[in-house]
Amino acid sequence: MKESFRGQCNLHIYFAEQYLKQLGSADSEEWGGHFHRATSESLTLQLLLAYQCHLADVLEQQPKFGISAPQGQFNARSFVEVDLPPEIVELADRELHSPWLSSLVNYSFLQTAAASPAGVIASDAGSTRRASVDYADCLAELKSLIARHRATLMEY
């Protein structure tokens, strides 16, 4: 079986679901708060990777636009071409205006509430100044968006 962006996207969604289950069942103080933070950020990374794989899949499924996925980190607003697939245009707008997607693509890993000379980062896990992502909502929205785009792509 050949690797595909769609297959990778599905796998990252699966991993995100597993991390979400773990997050819901683990004690937030386990490993001094590190486990909760590591699980949260692993979940965020899986959601980001699923999103990027979905973008790449959209481009691959529409060769008439002649655009390939860029190397490294990217999002829908990374594309400067004038003629873009409508799904990419929609996602670029959502990255700015949808709270769930904006919080995902703008997530800063290893956030701290304040500089710590000791290098402690886990102690601020409850800080209100940390950017937060509603993981269950984000996962549900991403899965819904991917399913809708895939159904649309099948019409082409």
C-alpha cells in the first residue's frame, strides 16, 4: 500500500483521539504536571499534523491548480497563489475567524506564564494566561471539516 496524505491525516486523527482519551483519564498532577502538559501538546501536534496532511491532500486531489504542499510547517494562509482550490480559500479565512482553528494554528508550544530562573514550566499549568485549545471541540470540528471536504472532492 502506498503512503498518502489522506492516510497520514487519518492516522494523526486516530492518535489525537487516543491522546484525548488519555487526557481525560489521567491525573493532571501526574509526573508533577508534566504528563498533562506533554499529553496536551502531543494532542495539539497530532491535530496540527492532521490539518497539514488534509491541506496537502486537498492540493493533491486537485491537480488542475498545479500547487504542491510546501516543505515544513505551513497552513492555508501560507499559499500566495492567486488561483487556489476553494477549500484552501475557505480554510485561510477560517484560520483567521474560527476560534477553534485559529487557536490550533497559532498554538505556542512550551508556554510559560512568566520567566522562571529555575526553568520550571509545569507549575504554571493552571495559568489563565496560557493559550488554550478546546481539544474535544477542535477534534470534532476538524473531523467534520475533513469529511465535508472529502465529500466535496469526490464530486470533482
